[in-house]
Amino acid sequence: MAHRTDGLPVDPRSGFCPSNSIFYSKRKPVPLPSDPHLDVTTFLSSLRHSGTTAFIDAASGRRVSYPALWRSVAALASRLSVRKGHVVLLLSPNSIHFPVVSLAVMSLGAVLTTTNPLNTPQEIAKQISDCDPILAFATRPLVGKLPRDRDFPIVLLEDRRIAGDDGRIRYTIEELKAIEPDLRRRRELVSQDDTATLLYSSGTTGTSKGVVGW
């Protein structure tokens, strides 16, 4: 949400306001859509763009076009069995799947929480205990870091499953993306003020803490 700083003693160099101890962006506030119930996916997909490619994976050269992006987001949203307010965990390095998962989750009014792939299993278990996700997305090398005493399904961020994969894996992301989106599904009423993300601090000054984002 954009905040006005009119009349506040904000330092133009740092954005810090000593009267309320808040750091403000040094950029001009971005005007928000007038419809308070316009979800982020609908808003972004309605914007004009130049070109056909939405994302390029620098490591593999894999590309995602705008039509493929929005179809994948709709397909995931149709199949996740996630409702408004539910928390979904994403355990992955940066990848071309990241924006697809993020947009699908937020379009449902659900909350996305990410965790650092370098975290220990104990650190990840602590975050999971705190935010209580009902579903996790993870790459194959990182699935083993998810605690086995938590009974939530896992979506594998890989093209296909292989023999010996963890039994908690229900789908791969490619299997979900291949499903025809259900355009008749019941859509939650999402507000711009609803929680969109729950991100955790690095813990450099103490234990890691959750930071709510809209």
C-alpha cells in the first residue's frame, strides 16, 4: 500500500522519518487501481506490454510467453485447492517457476511464504511451525529439507517425477500447468488490503521474524 509523506520530516537521502521510525520509499507513490477488489493477477494481465516474452531463464534459455504465463497461472489456481487466507510455502532458488507460483497463489487470496534454500532443515521447520502452510512447492534437491512430521502435499518444481521421489509429492508443476484451467471455478473476493506475502527476515539481529506484505 502506498503511504503519503506530506508534512513528515523524511530524510530525502535515506527515506527515514525520525518522528515515527519508519523508512519510506524515496520513489514517488505508485497509484493503486481504483477497484479495491482487483487482484494482482487480473491487474497485471490487463496491462499492455511490448513483445511476446514474459520471462527468460538465464541458465537454460527457457522462455515463457505472456499467453503461456497467464494460462499457467490460471491452471495452477484451478487445481491448488487453496482458499483465501491459506499459506503456501515456496522452497526454491530463483527460477522461471517463481512468478507463476507467486501469481497463482496471490490470485486466490492466499498468502505466499518463501524460505531461503540455504536454510537448515531446523530453520525451515521453525518457519513452517510459525506460518502453518497447507501446501509446499519445492525443487527435488530441497524436498528433503521439509519436515516429515507435517502432513501437507508437495508440488515438485521439476518437469517430471522419477523413481525414488518423496512419497509426499502429489504433482509436478508441469503436470498442473498442463491441466485445462477451470474458468467456471468460484473466485474469492480479494482485496488490495489482504495479506499477499509472509516473508521472513534473515535473522542477523536475532531469530528470523515474519514480515507481512500486501
